[in-house]
Amino acid sequence: MSDRRQLALNLFIYPGGHHEAAWRYKGSAADRILDVSFYQELTQRAEAHKFDAIFFADGPALADNVRYAQRFRFEPITWLAAIAAVTRRIGLIATASTTYTEPYNLARLFASLDHLSKGRAGWNIVTTSTPQAAQNFGLPEHPPHHERYERAREYLDVITKLWDSWEDDALVNDPRSGVFADTSKIHAIDHVGKHLRVRGPLNISRSPQGRPVYVQAGSSDDGRAFAARYAEAIFTAHQTLASAQEFYADIKRQAGSFGRSSDQIKILPGISPFIGSTQAEADRLQEEFNDLIQPEYSLTQLRQMIGLDLTGFDLDGPFPRHLIDTSGARGVASRFKLVVDIVDREKPTIRQLVQRLAGARGHWVIAGTPEKIADNIQAWFEGGAADGFNVMPPWLPGGFDVFAEQVVPILRQRGLFRHDYTGNTLRDHYGLNRPASVFAHPAQAIA
């Protein structure tokens, strides 16, 4: 294989597809969204095309707008365990919240997934932006943005130590000597902090990757600092090359300030492509999806992003920029800033804005021929904007199939994407080092 830098490609699986009206499209598999074999088949196709990983989003509350879209969630670690059983090489990334889970339980879940998949687990670390989640967990209100990130930093310290609490050679498993584990290499973590109190150690040995790949998706100032310190892969949303380049440079710079090597952090923007044999055909396909949009759903999505209820406004009138409040806590959120940037840059009507957001909730939506899609991917990859992409098909399964069968071969011909896997773990695919245990040096061990 060439030593040339290679793209990372993930398949981001969203029920029905990433366009909000995907489930209404004639080519979608809307009737299979609760059929695990559908997701197994999708992952097997992605593995056949040598994708790095599949990725599942999650959230611990029912969306306000489930009346109009397939937007409920299944628990992703359970789902990925079923997918691991029918795949061999592709990475398996699940989302879990540091605000609404406890680190000991989550450490066990991900360690189990990494063991049963032989080293393919990744954790998409989120702090949860959905306010209605709080009352599902006995809290009177959703913690503020800065407090969620404060807890997340403590959480990462705790869960990392839990995954490291068994050194690599602590598991002896020697029937002849009668020694199962070397307890001098199993460590309590004895953490007492502001938000968490955890003794440890974990009750399962260190997993094949040492710990799952740390993935993060926030782009606010807190999110960037958190990602630069901890993340090994970052999922991010950008509408323009310039915005993506600024983010890429900033994260790599901040990572360096923490003593991290820039090649040990992969930045992966989302891309949702409408692909046709001609530009006109691709544009018609995108229009076909936008014609299926239900305004009540779209306006609810917009309200959740920017806190502005536009019910009753003329959809074809100018967007009322003056009504957006940028002074509150919402103003620091990355998706809020993205939407405001679109409004300021493009001066859209309300209808034009909701159509922009309908494709992939603020991620980069592009329509064109396979060559155009490949050209843009290459431009971002070689232009200091991306190390790869989170591929977000507008609908499933067809939206993925056309990308894999028509765009991926072009990327291979240009030497930008692998012809085959060269390793077995998600860390291998991303070119990430296996981390040493924080307890690899003499420390206090349990009796």
C-alpha cells in the first residue's frame, strides 16, 4: 500500500437516512428501522467497501417532533453488539452521554463491546444538549453548558483510569499455577471529585485497544478545548471550506498545547451527498427530497437549534435575523453558531433555510456527479480541512450504495482511500497508537 496519507471514511447510520423527509422517500427502507438485520446488512456493505467505522448517534430523550419523522433512538451499544457478531474488521462507534450515565457502568459496557468485537469499539462522547433529558433522570433542570463540560472532564479522568485499572499483563489465566490474575497489577482508582466518587477497579480486564477510541462532536469553545485534550477523532459540521480549515487548524494547534501529536487526532466533517449522473439529475433528486419536507417538523428543528419559534411566519419571506438572541447560553452552542452564520452569509428566506438544514441538520449537503463529490472530498482532505469524512447518506440503503459504488472507486483511483484493511482494530484503521495504561508504572495495587 502507498505511504500516501489516506482518507478515513465512516458510515453514519441514522434511521431511514439523514434527510428529515428520508422516511417518506420511495427508495427508503422505512419499514425496517427496527429490524437489526437491516443495520447488520448496511454494516456488512460498509465493511465490504473497507470503511473505517459505522457510527450511531443517540440521545436520552424522545424528540419533540417524532410525529413527523423517524427520530426515536435504540440503545446503540446493544445494537452494535449484534452487528459485531456478523462483521470482522469495521469499527463500531456508539454515542453515550457523560451527563446522563455513570462512568463505572459505561466503562463495563464499552469494555465488553471492545472485547467481543476484538478491538473495534469507539465512544462518541457527548454532554447532551437536549433539555428534556433532565426529567428522565430525576433532575429538576438540564445542567448548564459549562457545568456539563466540567463534569465531562472529570468523567474522562475517571473512565480512563477504570479502563486502565487492569494492566495489560494483569490477566494471567494459568490453570497450572492456579493464578488467574496478578493482583499487584489491578488498581483501585479511589476517585473523589466534585461530580463523581468511584473506587474501582473495573471488573473486566483491559480490552484489546487498551480503551475505546475517544470520539467527540462538539465545536463550541468548550467543545473544542475538550476535543483537543481528549478526542482521537472529531465529528464536526461545516458548511464551507474556510470554516472547516479554521476549525482544523485550531484543533491541531490546541492539541499541540496539550503535548499531543497532530496525527493522533482525526478530524472528520459530515458530508451528505445527493449523487446523480449529471448535475441536473443530482439537483432534481435533492429537490424531490425537499418537496417531502413537512414545515411543522422543520420549524420545530429550527426552534431547537436557535430558540426561535417561526410558526405563522411567511415561509417565503426573509428570515427575521433581528429576532435571534445571541446573548444567552444558547449562543455558545456550535450548531446555533452554524445556523446564524448561514443566515448572515446567505440571507435566505425561512423556506430556504429549513431546506438547507433538512438535509443533515447543519452538516455539509452537496449535490453533484460522483466526480464532483470526489473532487470536493479531495479538496477538503488536501486543503487542511479534514482527515476524512462522516458519510451521511440522505436516505438508506440507496444513498449509501451509490456513494460506495460510484464515489469510493474514484477516491481509490486517486490514491486517497484504501483498497483493503491493513489492521484489525479501529485504532489500526485510524492510525492511532494503543495507549499505555496510566498504571503501567509502580502504583498502589489492590490486595
